[in-house]
Amino acid sequence: MSVIAQQMLTGLTRPALQQIGNHRLQPAAAAAFFLMQQAAAAEGINITIASSYRDFATQLRIWQGKLSGQRPVFDLNAQLIDLSQLDDRTKLYAILHFSALPGTSRHHWGTDFDVFDSAAISSDYQLQLTPAEYTADGPFHRLDSWLGKHAARFGFFRPYRQYLGGVAVEPWHLSYWPQAKHYQSALTKEQVLFACKNADLFPQDLLKTEIDEIMRRYVFNICEGTNE
Ligand SMILES: [Zn+2]
């Protein structure tokens, strides 16, 4: 893989992207998305993208917002955490439940995106992207079941559909397996450390000490594509 392509894996350079409304995906992922969207529409489900391609700088801003207290940080029981009381290592792992370390987000690849069903809610509904919205009492339960049955047919899988001890459950997160599988296996800790070197996030020593654990628990520890 060329250096440029390697830097794409960590969000430092951008892949070729196709515009979908306000969102962007790689053309192959976009084409598969349109087919899936059409199939779901026939059943009254309007699969709508909430978030798609994100570069390193955007993911970094999310982390800086959480570290500075401008964005809330929750624990796995949806309780607010006061980061100011915690040491750097504890802060790092608290944020990793819900936000990928910049350089490790699957959103860097243009193959991954978050979806909801805009046909199931009123126009003034405040989208939260919480697991409760996708369970039996939530507005997106039909979407969740539909994706479970049909997403794989279009090449998509949900890497965070179950909690495996790393990233919290995200039933809304879809990944285009035919491309994402290559990126996932090409991504290394060295690329991530390189990307984070000048990011002014945590002391580089802390990241160097923790990077193996971060990669094992939050990057490679996903529900695989074949058993959606
Ligand atoms: Zn996502």
C-alpha cells in the first residue's frame, strides 16, 4: 500500500468520495447503499445517513471537545462522567467507549456510516443515536430488524452490533465489508501513532504504552462481517 493510501487509513488523506446529500462515501459503498435504501423503501423504511466520512481533524475535534468538557462523556450506563477528576489514562479509556481514537475511526475510510429511519419519526424528532432507539420500544426497531436480515446481501455489516468489551453497542453503524475488510487488515499501530504524533491529545508516551491495548480492544475487536 502506498504512503498516500496508508495515510487514508488514519484519516490524514481523503479517499475519492461521492456526495450523498450532506454526506460522503466511497463510490462503491455509495452504490451499494443506494441499492439497500431502495430495497428498504419498498417496505416503508427510509434508511437515512446521520454521519459518514470523517477525516482525522474532525475526529480530533470530537476528542478535544470531550477532553475540554465542551462535549459530554458518558459511561456504559449512560451516566455523565466528570473527566476533570481523572488521570490521562482513565480519560483515554472513558472516551474510547463511544469515540474512536483519531486515526482509528472506521469513518476515516469512506466505507462506514451511521443510519436511522427517517420514515419512523416526525420532522421535529431529535435524533440521539442511542441503543434504546433501536430496541423494541424505539422508533428504529423495524430498521434494526431489517438490517439484521438484509444488510449483508448488499455487502454491509454492523461491527458494533454487540458489546464485545470495547466499543459500546452501535446498531446504527454500518460498514461496507468488501472494502473495509482490506482497510481493517492494513491498519497498524505505527500508522496510528504517526497520525497522533502532532495531535496535541495525550502525551505520546501514554499512547505508545496503550496502543496495543487500544488496537486489540477497540479497533480489531468487532463483530465480523459474515454473521450479521
Ligand atoms: Zn459510526
